[in-house]
Amino acid sequence: MGRLDSKSVTLLFFISFLALLSYFFDKTLMSFIKTILEKGYFKNLLLMIISVVVISHMIRVNSKTKSSIFMFRSGFPVIDSVLNWATYYSVTSTACVLLEGAYLQKFYNIQYYTKFNGLDINVMLGVCALLLWYVSLHIFKMGQELLFKPEEVVIAAETGTQSEITQ
């Protein structure tokens, strides 16, 4: 047997702690989630993070890089940046509003969507999670490009016999 990974053990204890908190304080936690969704704190925080990261990325990182982060590539860096910011902003805003309605209808029996039943609400919660995950992943990648220098990979020949990684 190998050595224990301290990061995995820490993560295991942290997730166990969160599970215990949610088990013993479920009503308080649900009320807290309801408050941050209804007051718009969650949406506003995400939109601020998106705006700061995308605008900083637009200013600092060269837009002509072959990054897979950009959704749109028109050839004009300013237009690309504005379109990408608007896309991430609108997807996040829409997902947060849908999440608020689905959460309130699922757990508090508030009729937010009149023609949706249990399965539709569950699917909507899944779609919101997927949209928020997608945007979060792209913003995280933009943040990485913004904060860390990418490694330059130089391939010496097409045959791939020699490759060199420089920093």
C-alpha cells in the first residue's frame, strides 16, 4: 500500500463535514439558500466575477491566441470579447433566475412555473446546474490564462522525435 494523499483525506473530511451540517441543519441551510437566491446575492456575485475575469482577460491576454475558451471568433478582438462577455453574462443570469424559480417550486411549493410538474422542475434544476458548471469552467480557464503563464511547447520535427517544453 502507498502513502496516504493528504489532500484527498482533507477533502474527504471536508465533504463529510458538509454532509453532517446539511443533515443536522437542513432547514437552516434551505432557508439560507432561499435567501441568497431570492435577494439575488448569488446571481450578482457570479455576474461580478464573470465581468471582472472576462474584462481583465480581454485587456491582459492576447486575443489572437488559439484559446478554446472563446465561444466567438470574428477576427476583431473587441467584438469577440464583448460577445463572449455578453454570452457568459446572459447564460449565468438566466440560469440563476431559472434556478431560483425551480428551487422555490420544488422545496417551498411556491407556484413559480404554472405548467411544470415534478419531473420538469427536476430537469430544470439539472439544466441550471449544467449551465452554471459550463460558465464556471470557462471563467476558471480564463482566470488561469490570466494569472499563469502558459507553457510553451516547441516541437522540433513533424515526426515528433524531439520535443522540448520550455517555460
